[in-house]
Amino acid sequence: MGYQGTEVEAKGVPYMREGVRIQESLAPCPIPRPQTISGGFSMGGGMAMHLAYRFHQDLAGVFALSSFLNKDSAVYEAVKRNESVLPELFQCHGTADDLVLYSWGEETNKMLKSLGVSTSLHTFPNLNHELNRNEIEELKTWILKKLPIEAEKLNE
């Protein structure tokens, strides 16, 4: 399957490079990277992990919803070589996901945690490859905790 090999990741590299190009085009943005969170759903979450752990290790955090990294992902090598604090990973996954298996997301989480990344994995029983309100609420809570200035603006 794709999870065990590099084929899926290799096919996604052009898209990841495009994501990096887009991110670099935002460089003039006045929001510093330590106040920025990257994330996505499915392949978007995988791209966000590549972006954060390989190219922009100074982000405030990363979220990955129903996402995974291949077992031999280049992300793991980048994390092993890194000597600074890496962005925290907020991960959600449904146990009934039949497109991106829950075990793949769980393995990604365990591997990054074993390499020193601060991670959390939020499990949603019977959730397929989709989002639900509870997941979005947990993500919102995490984002507001990571970016307290935004939380203050909401309370004004």
C-alpha cells in the first residue's frame, strides 16, 4: 500500500513544492512565522507536516486532520537532524476512515513523538474520512491556545 512505500509521497512532492512556493510568496506578510500555524485535511495535512518539519520549523504549530506520513518519509529524517524545538502537532483521525487508515495516522503520531515532537492525537470513533463539529471545536480550542492574541481579539 502507499503508506509503506514512497510512491504516494513521491507523487505528492510536486504539490508540496507548490505549497512551499506559495508559502514563500507570503514571506512579505507581516505575521511572523512563530505566530503562524500550518495545517490541512488528508493530503493537505501531510503537506503541512512537510512544510513545517522540513522547511519552516519555526511555526507556532501544525494540524493534520485524517493525515499521515509514509514510513520512510523525508520528514522523519529532517526531524532527526533538527536541534531546535519543533512545532507542536495537533492531529485528529476517525477510527472508521477507510481512505487514510486510522493506524497510519496513529503510526505517524507515534513516530514523530518518538523523535521529540510534541504531539496530540484526537481520536473520533466511527468517523470516516471527513470532519465533524467536535473535531473542528477541538481544533479551534488548540489554535486559540497556540495564538492567544487571536483569542483576545475574539473576546473584545
